[in-house]
Amino acid sequence: MSSTLSTSALDELCVNTLRFLSVDAVQQANSGHPGLPLGAAPMAYVLWTQFLKHHPANPRWFDRDRFVLSAGHGSALLYSLLHLTGYDLPLAELQHFRQWGSRTPGHPERGLTPGVEVTTGPLGQGFANGVGMAMAEANLAARYNRGDLDIVNHFTYGIVSDGDLMEGIASEAASLAGHLQLGKLIYLYDDNRVTLSAGTDITFTEDRARRFDAYGWHTQIIEDGNNLASIARALDAARGETGRPSLILVRTHLGYGSPNKQDSFEAHGSPLGVEELRLTKQKLGWPEQPSFYIPEAAAAHFLEAGESGQKSESAWHEKFAVYQQQFPELALELQQLIQGGAAALPAGWDADIPQFPADAKGMATRVASGKVMNAIAAHLPALIGGSADLDPSTYTALKGLGDFEPADIIAGDRQGSDGGGWSYAGRNLHFGVRELAMGAIINGMAAHGGTLPFGATFLVFSDYMRPAIRLAALMGLQVVYVFTHDSIALGEDGGTHQPVEQLASLRALPNLIVLRPADANETAIAWRVAVQSHERPVALVLTRQNVPTLDRSQFAPAEELRRGAYILADAPDGKPDLILIASGSEVGLIVAARLQLLAQNIQVRIVSMPSWELFDEQPQTYRDSVLSPAIGAKLAVEAGVAQGWHRYVGDHGDVLAIDHFGASAAGEVVMREYGFTVDNVCQRALALLRS
């Protein structure tokens, strides 16, 4: 086996195996990115064979190290690593790279390919995901480790690119990671100085090392990306730096070995071509044929590295057995968190959720949400999160559960903002004014496992988060977005802060549940839905202003929110002349309008419609029972753009909406001036009946 080769010769053989297995996949597909695998294979080889703690036979082992290929365009390199180290990814999958039905898509996708931790490709997202993974590891370690029983003890590694570091999300996430002193976060920077269209000298010339030094990172520079010993020493040093995240700047060459395309943007996103690939193999001493050649010595060496994970996992299970004996309650709780899904919901997790009494004045749904969150958090150890510097406005502080901060920032007897103290064990996260990083970080926390993360901001700033929300939906991650200040009713801040198109934008995302509850009790059920939606993200859209708490003895139970839309109150004989539909704060409007129309002997059905997605998933018979096709007079009322509502009101219906930006004035004034009044709802309804 490898005994016939010197260590250096075997290492070179393995690195070139990675290079050409990847590049052959790109060439066969006639699509992909050969440049990164050719240049970054040495650092990937050192990391995966000497440092990465993982078990290919059990990719979901909880205490594995996490690896993120933030430069997701180099996916062929990751697939080669997975195949060679023994994951369930046969060579045939690499031979069908980027093809229909394969498990080797153009960019890595979580849930499709074993060993892929997160879906990457949009640059910078993986960088921030890794920060979230490191935060999750630090939090769980602080909460559950006891003495030398370090049940949670692993690193988060990544390969990042020039493009990753250019994206603003990386700056946001790196700044926070440095502040938080995440010493178990280590990134290898593929510093090849070439992007898709040109060299970085035309756009990206700052001193990256000093930039990350300023963020509070530990930085090292390796001038020769093919020097395996230097890479190993740098990784050793990074692992020893416990108080700072690490960035290892590895000077590489895009398309290394290609006689005509090395260090050129031409090697970035297009196959080398048959002739150039032949010349590259010739230059690096690799057989021109067959394609997908894997030497026996290299195959054996990679498998040895993968098989070492079995020993690591076995040792962990032995340690966990001792932990169970000494700390049985903690062990059970941690096991539930590791298992995730419904198993992570302890009995009675929702026992203290309040039922809110009928109240004409009511409360803002953001306030109700805060009360529900705190009732849940005490019984739901997975719940962790925070806001983009908006806790006092989003009502998302978890009282008494501490702030997630490095312990050494404590001065004297300083306490956390919630009175619960400071440490990595705290469950209140402070993201600062960094919405996009917040979205991607909570994605990383959810992907890590053991947590149910949430992030909060104003609805209008969901625009800043949208790329991360999209990836959460694509990955099917359970994360919760708490979006407050949900309409023009927020008032004086004006059009810059008043969302009008954001609801429609969020509803356009596949696999995202958007919930806009009408009152405090619908808000309580909305949180139950969010906690129980294990394979998709949920956006809770909440008011700043008070809304009436409906008298559920007079109206249908709030539990009906689970159906997405339901009849709140119907005509006495079940045969209405008109259907009024609304979501959120506008439900109060149609409740009042119904009374006014009933006084005119007009029979009205009112429908609360907090979630299009949940409603669309109901059987057609149920949907028809709520929005009867036989009734043409339907009026939808929502303080947002009308887009999408017409499919529910039909050709003969109408939508009272706001298809323009808002204005600065008191919220009730803005709502009145733009027609969101009981009188105007009645007038629009009567016009429908006359048409």
C-alpha cells in the first residue's frame, strides 16, 4: 500500500488525485469550476486527512467537526473529498456531476449529498454559516460540558475565497465573530487573487490580513499554497489560539498546473477543455487516461483518514456513557436536542403559553409574541436567538437566560441586558446592526443542530436578510424570523421604514411559512406552529400598534390559524352575500365592518387569513368551504401591496391594499388617509355588491 511510497510522494499523489478527480468531473459535465480544485487541493488534503474529525459512515455524528465550503463553486473538490474518504457518494455520482438526478449538483446542497453541512454558492453565505456553527458549539459546550466530560468539543472549518471576503456579509459576520472571540472557528482563505471576470487587482486591493487583525482575528500567511507542512503548522497554531477565530491566508494559484490558464480568470468558471486538461495532466505528471483515475495507494490513504473517525466517535460514546451516569438529566436533555425535531420538544414545553382575555384595546402582536416566547423559553432549551440591535422594539429578549458573550468582557459585576449574566451559555444573541449576517448565522446554528434559533428585526429590513431567508427555505432549516413593525401603521418613521411590498416578497419564497396573526391569541398559536415546523423556516409578522384581542366565545378559536385561513364569523344561515378577508391588524377592520354591514341587512362572512402557505396546503374542499367559489363578492383587506390577493378574491372580487409607499405621520393618520377605515371597507364592499 502506501509503504512503497515516501510520505512526500504519497502526499503529492493524493493531492493530484483530488485535483484531477475534480477536474475530470468538470470536464465530463462540460460545466463547472476547475480553477479552485486545482489550486486549493493541497490545503483541503491537509485539513481532511490530518485535522478534520469526522466519521464518513455516520455523517450526522453530533461531535464531528463541521466543514463549510463557502466557495461553493468549487463543489467538485468537496465531492472528491467525500468520495475518497468513504462517504456514501459513489464514483458514478462524480461522473454525473451537475447532471439531472445526481447527488453532485453544481453547488453543494444540504440534505442531498451526505457530508454537505450547508448549501453554499451565493458568496459569503457559507462564511457566516460557519460563524453560526461555531456559536452553536460554544453555547452547547458552555451549557452541557462538565469538567473533563467535554461532550461538545469540535471545530468549525471552512475554505473561503476572494469573492466570499468581498461580499458585505463576510464583513458583518467576521466583525461579530471577532468580538465574540470564537476560537474554534478556523478558515482557510484560498488567496488566489482571481475572480470570475478578472484579477482582484482591479477591485480588491486592501490588506486582508490587517483587516481581519482589526476584526480581532488570529491571522497567518502562507506564501506557498503547495507547502503542506506550512499548512499543517498553521492549522496547528490556529487550533491552539483559543481566544480568537483564525484566518489562514494561503497564497494559491487558480488553475494550478494549467500551462495556458493558470492565474487567469479563464480557469474560474469554465472547463479547461480537452487539450488544456491533457497538458495540465502532463505538466503535473498525471496519466492522461483513464479519466477519474484513482491510484490504489491514494485510495487507501484517504480511506484510512476517513476510518479514523470511527475511533473518534467510539471514544465519544464511551465518554457520553460516563456523562449519562453522572449527569442523567443533562444527558437526556442534550440527547433530545441532538435528535432534534419533535424529539427536542419536552413534555409540557407549551404548558405556560398564555391565553389572552378578550380586550377591545388589546395589545400589539409584538408584545404578545414576547410574552409567548418567554413562556416557551423556560421549557424549551433549544430556543436561542436575538435581534439586530432591536430587542426593546421587537420584544425578543429571553428574560433570565443570559447573554451570549465571551466571559472576559465582563467588567466588575456587570450583568446581561436581561439580568441573566454574560457567558457563552447565554441564550440571548446580540447581532448588532447586521441583518444579513444574522440571517445566515442562525442558518448555521440550525444546520449545526441542537438549537432552534430565531432572529428579529423590523419587517422592512427583511430585505437585508432575503438571501439568507431564501437559503433557509432551500435547505429546509427550522429557523424563526420575528418581523415587527409590519405595516404603514408604524407611523412617523415614514416610507423608509413602512413595509408595503415585503409581505408579497416573503410569500413568493417556496417552503417559507409566513404568518401574520390577527391578535394575541393567534400570535400564541403562530408560535406553536413555528416551534412544530421542523423542516421549514417560519416568518412571524407582527404589529407595532395595539390590535383588539378578539372574544373567542363570539368568534372561531385561534387554533384555526393552523389551517392558514378560517371563518372567523359567518352569516347566520351560512349563506353570506359577501366575504371579507384580512390578515393581521386588518382583521379588526373587517370585524368592525361586518357589524356595520349587518346593520344594513347585508350577510357577511369574515375570514382571518394569517398564512397563504398553510391555507394552500389544505384540501380543496376545505378551501372552498372558506372562500366559496359560488360567492363572487369577496374583498381582501391588507396594508401591503395587492399582489397575489386576486387569486383568492377571484375575477369579481376586490382588494383594499396599498400599492405605493407610505408617509410620515401618526400610524392611525396614515392608515386613515390611505383608506384603511371601517367606512371605506364598507363602501368597497357595497360597491362589489352593486357591480
